[in-house]
Amino acid sequence: MMNKHIVIVEDDPVTRSILEGYLEESGFHVSSVESHEAFLPVFSQRNLDLALIDLNLPGKDGLELIQEIRRTSDIGIIVVTSRKEDVDKIVGLEFGADDYVTKPFNQRELLARIKNILRRTGEQGGRRGQEVSRSFCGWTLNMESRTLEDPRGKRVSLTTGEYHLIDTFSKNPGRVFSRSQLVQRVSNREWMPTDRTIDVMISRLRRKIESNPRRPSILITVYGVGYKLSDALPSPPQSHLREQMITI
């Protein structure tokens, strides 16, 4: 974890100072800014590993910032906010955050979540020379770039959480995973019955990979249990068969 660069985007100077000091003591390189506008020069350096973002920012709010980051980057994002409503958490995850922590928060718990996301991101570097891609249902998961390619070869970016879900499913096609098991694999924390994190991520993934997200054929709901990746390999459209063969 040494030399990992974390940026704190928080308008409250007390919270910002406490977080900055704690993370620096934990061995991280830390930058801290108070707004969306102040974040942009730091982001332009392109050497960030994770961002802690408050939603209640002056000017453009945290959700707009998350959207802007996700257009070009897959760095880890944890929302740290006083907003406790489920709808805020769901929207934050929908916009591309990997985790959501409400204030007041336990510093050690936040540190554990930060390390978990960074560890999972860092695991990709250790895969070089090993398995670098995996195919399922016409799609290809690239473990080095942490991207998906559709049957035509078009790339689809993934958040950290989405990547680890697809990685888990594609290793085990046909296996049913409970929400509790998936939460452990994505964030290494316990699942609560009111926690909709996995449902939101599944919904987001379906919009990216399903031809009809309302009637999914790849990420299947097993009612009363959880989710699974279809172990069937659908036939590609004939008009794209040659192009897919060339890609493969």
C-alpha cells in the first residue's frame, strides 16, 4: 500500500484535516481539496489510485464529480458523506462509486475499505504472465486493463466493484452466488438484508452487457438465492460472425 495516492474531496476543513493526517500516518500519499474545481488539477496528474468524495460540495456536487471521473478513469471511489438515505447510496453506486460510507465513520473501518479496494485493484498487476483474458457469452474480460469487450470488440469500462463481480461470475459460470457471498468478494464486508449494493451493481452491469436488461440472459436472477452467470453460449448474430472470428 506504500506510495498509493489518495485524494480527499471534502469541503469541511476539520474532516479533511483529520482524514489527511490519519491516512498519511497509515503510509499513503495524500492530497486534499475542498471542491470539484480544486480536484481537477490533481486529477490531471493521472497518478491517483483512489478518491474519497463527499457528496455535499460547493458548486458541482460529488455525484457530478463521480460521473466526470468515470468518463475517463477507473480509480477506486469511496463516497464519504452525511447523507444516510438508501436512495443516496443507490444513486452514488449507480454513478460509479465503489463503496459508500456515512458520517460519522469509524476511521479503522474506512481504512479497511480503502485497503480492500486498493488491494483488489493491485491484484491485476500480479496477473501479468498468467491469465490475462477470459471469455463468456460472447464477451471478453481483460484482466490487465479491467475492461470488457463486446462481441464486436468494442470496449466497455468497469468500476472496481463491477470488475470484481464479473471476474467472480466468469470464473464460475452457472454457479449461484448469494448477495452475502458477492458483497464479501466485492468489498470484504458483511451483507445486511437492507443492503442493495449488489442489486445496484448487477443492474448497472446488465445495462452494459445485456441486449435487454429487463429480460437478462447473461446475469441471471435465482429468486430467493442470488445471481449467476449463464453457462450457455448464445450464437452470435450472423452479420457479425466473421468480425468476431477475426477478433478471437
